[in-house]
Amino acid sequence: MNSFSSIGITQKMISILAGVNLSTVNRWITKNNVQALPKAHENSRNVRYPIGEIRKFFQEYVVLKELKNNDLVLSFYNFKGGTGKTSICYQVSTHLALMGYNVLVIDADPQGHLSTSLGFDNNHNFPTLFDVVQSKITIDEAIVNIFPGLNCIPSNLSLTRLEVVLSNSTKREEILLRQLENLRGKYDFIIFDSNPTISLLNRNILVCSDLISIICETQPYSLNGLKMLMEDMTVFFSVMRMELPEILIVPNKYEDRSTNSAEAMTVLRQFYSQFMMTDFAFRKSEDIPTSAKQSLPLAFFARANSLALEDTKDLIPAILNRLQLSLNIDEKIA
């Protein structure tokens, strides 16, 4: 696992994520006497600052007080594999934490790809949601700190056994909801990376969610799956006698010169525009697999003109706006 105490981000990256002038960041650092981290290499030109200190800047300039300590639950969901939901979940959760929010991200996929990106070795026998639901440990005991502001409940193949436990439980779709009650007031956001199936665990995640972010690859097969997914969710929440949570559909892996991508976007806008950001798709970028391979969020290594960084920076306000709607707050985030 990366030791984030020795990794920081540059003033330029802080200004990009915060949407403020570089001079504003520089003045704040000088005023508060924030000390830079030692340079990793003697010839390194980029001065970097520790995460804990930089979070204070974001808390002063960026963080929305009305979203604090609400335990708002965001889930990344699609029962089709390969759409890129884990990659986007990783970027959103890590950058929200860098930007001053307190985040718990929960890996609910037995494949554990999110956990791997966060630096966990899936061969190790660490606690997962399975142990929590089995009451072997409390949910607090399963939580691991990644860096200031970001905690995680990791996953591994042991999570495959959870379906049997849930199926034999009373009110089996509400087990996680009861577990999350034990975390009330501790986090701004609790974020789930779901598994690519129609499972009882995913049903539990949907019931908990204030916002369901559906990641849809801009390809024909993903569009077919999206129609089935929306129908399935509508029926499920009707049976549960619950209103649908806020939904945000995020087109992913978009390629400017691809006919398939263009056609997929046309169909998405035609049928699902009310669930989408205007003129937005998460573009295909080599920075995304690089981020997973290095176990580093984009802010730690991406260039200022990175497509993936730009799309992450644009997606986060859209997510926060949708979560505000769940609290009946109408003010828009720029």
C-alpha cells in the first residue's frame, strides 16, 4: 500500500481541483506557513504539499457545509461488467477526500479491483463486508485508513459468500442499511463500488443509496443493458415501496472519432437526458489504467491537460448537485 504521508500534490493541481487562481493557492500556503514535502528527487521541479494540510485549503475555499456529516450514500452501479464503474468510483472517492470531504469508500465487488487500486493485496485475509454482516466484527473494525479524509472497507473473494448469508436473513434487502446506522455522523460521503450482477448485496446497496451513479459504456451492448437495468430498478423500488433515489447516468469511454460513441450518446440523450449532465461524457484516456496500475489518483501524477483529470473535475460538481437534491437543496454548484 502506498504511504501517502510521503506523497503530495502541487500548487498547480490544487488550483485546478479547486477552480481558483494559482496565486490564491500560493497566498494561502504562505499565510499559513504550510511546509512542502521533501523532494523525491533532487532534480524534481514540482514542489508538493501534504494531503492533510491541503485538505484545510479545500475546506476553506471549496467544501459545502450543507453536505458535511450527512452520511450521504453514493453508489456506482451497473450489472454489466467492463463499463468502467470501478475506475470512476476510484477517482471520485479519492478526489472528494483530497478536496476536504470525509469519505468512506466500500468495495462491494469480490473481484476487489477498487481495493487493489487503493493499494490492498487481495491475497491477504483482511476483513470485508462479509465479516461485518456475519457479526464477526463491527463495521468500524473493518475500516482501514488510506490517507487523511479517506477510509475504506476493502474486498476480496470472501465476499462471494455473502449472498448466502443475506438470502437467509430477515428483511434481507435492508441489512446494510442497518449497518450504516452505526456510522451516522462520521462521514460526509459513503461510497459503494457495486459488483456487476443483480445480487442481494447490490439490492442492499440500492436501498441505502441517496444517489445511484450508473456508468454506461458508449457502446451498443451497454445501451441494451442500461434499458434492462432501469426497468429492473423501477420494479425493485416499487416492490420495496420506496421512491427511486436520485440517478446520474455517466457515459464512459467516449471517443471523439468513434461512430459507435456518437450514436450511443444520441440514444442516451434521447431516452435518458433527465438523468444526464448536459454535453458530458467521460472520455477514454490512458491516464485511467495508469492510475489503477500505479495505485495513485489522477491528482498525484496527471498533467494539467489530462482528459481524465478534466472529466473527473467536471463530474464531481454534478454528483454533489444531485446529492444536494436528495437533501432538497436547490443551490447549484459551479
